[in-house]
Amino acid sequence: MKTIKGPGVFLAQFAGDSAPYNTLAGMAAWAAEKGFKGVEIPTWDTRLIDLARAAESQTYADEILGILAEHDLTLTDLASHLQGQLVALHPAFNLPADSFAPEAVRNNPQERQRWATEQLHLAAKASRRFGLSKHVTFSGTLLWPYLYPYPQWPEGLIEEGFDELTRRWLPILNAFDEQGVDVCYEIHATEDLHDGLTFERFLAKTGNHPRCNMMYDPSHLVLQGMDYLAFIDHYHERIKAFHVKDAEFRPNGKSGAWGGYQPWSSRAGRFRSPGDGQIDFSAIFSKLTGYGFDGWAVLEWECCFKNPEDGAREGATFIRDHIIRVTDKSFDDFCKSWADPALNRKILGL
């Protein structure tokens, strides 16, 4: 067993246009003051990182690590959720997701996909320059509009969707493999990889690619009505990254998992600050520790009620208090009989 690292924080939800949130140096000071030991950097946010430069320049990568080190912070990993979404995007989302990409490729699906794919290749190289072994992203969403089978799926639709998803991602997985970095898909509603079975299907299509792994965020499983603890039992060998995000699911006589087009604060399923929702994080940390997870516990803060500054401060403490420092000896060693083959045979009556 190994001790989970943390607390870390995903900077995406906190970055902004005013100081200290508009520079990496400012965010590093902010994160350290809140009690975090590591940060996850969103690669689409040019206020925090120049991804292309990080991929090509070791000097620049070292400068970023130096900025973090000044505040005793570690880079937990890089994240490319927005670019990953654009690798495989259904046309229904063309306009809503256009803002994920630079203006030059907007309203041009083919060029936007090419740009997104190139971004993932840059992320692979940058991750290696930073000395990272894991990268977090989204799978994209070719099939989400057809989640519920009415009208009935045309024969072969789902198979073709997963075939195309694999065609787009396999070269990216190979690029990450060349850099020695795992791709950790966040299992997330609206993504084609949104539960265990969809991940298994994609994994099989990739030939059980060794770099095809997952990022575990229990909040997205709760809002689907899944057993988020049994999920760890099934997939612990592929869980390489961990977001700490709480949620609650309180269906009623008027609405359930789909939310009735309500704002987050009124939905039956909604995200909450750690400790304010329904998730049993003590059990999660115990399971992950028991299975030998040695990655970071990273706060991804999303809450429809709480102020983000309070959520960040409380989140750092919450994670720190849940990390289990593993023991180097058994609690009952004091009464253990040490190895004695002759005694063992006597005990067995031999």
C-alpha cells in the first residue's frame, strides 16, 4: 500500500481575469495559502500555461515548475478536458462548444478537430517535459444524443460510434505511449465514456491499450445512480487519477436524473463542496488506499451554493483529513510468532 498524495487542486474553476487568479504565480501563491500541496493545470487556459511552448521548451517547463516550487507546490498533472471534447464532437454541439477552441477554427469542425488532436499531442510532450506520468482529459461525445433508444437506434449506430471514437483516439494514445504517459479519461455524463461499460467497450476497441485509463470522480457516478464504491472494485487497475468532488442526488415527484432543465441549485442531482453532499469519502479513500492507488487526491470544486474561496479552503482541509498515512507494520505484530518451520509443523500436528 501507498499513501495517497494531496491535497491538490484543479485550477480551472478558480482562474479568472483579475489578480491573483490571472497568472500562474498568483494562483500558486493562492493555492499554497489555502493549504494545497499540488496543482492541476488546465492546458486551455493561456493565462496559466502556453501548451505549445511547454511541449517544445524544457527551459519553459522548468520555469513553470520553479514558480510552483517557490510555494512548495507540485504539478500533479495537466488537464485537457476542453480539447479532448473537441476530438470527437457530435454536430449538435458544434456551436455550443465552439468557444472551447481559438477563433481561427470556430465554425469549422474539421479544422477544430485537427487543432484539438494537435493539442493532445502537445500535451503528451509537455507532460513528459514536466516529468509527469498521467494526463487527464475527456473522450468527446459522438453518441450522447442517442443515449436513450427512441427512436430505436439504427442497426450498427453504436458500434460505428465507438469505432470512430477509437479511430480518432488511438493515434493520440500511441503518442502518449511514446512519452510514457497514461491518458486518464474522466468518466463523466455527456461523454461517450460515461460509465464502466462504455469505458470497457472503448478499451476493448483500442486492444486494451496500456495508456487507456480513467480518472475517478465519484460525483458523476452518484448523479447516474451508480455504486461508486463498487466501481473502484471493478476498475481500480485502470484508475490512475482522482478528483475529489461531492454531489447529492435527491429525486422527487417532479424531477430526477435529467433535471428538468432546471438551474443547478434546483436540480435533483447537483454538485456540492466536499463534505456537504452524500458521498462517503472515508470509504473511497480506504478503498483506493487498499488497492495501492499512489496518485493525487485533487479537489475539483463545483458547488451551486458555497463561495469558492470557502470551498477551496475547506476542500484542502477535507482532503488532508481523509488521506490515510499507511502503516509500515501490522497492528498485531506485538503478539506475532516469528518464522519457525519446526514450530509450524508441530502446530499442524505433523
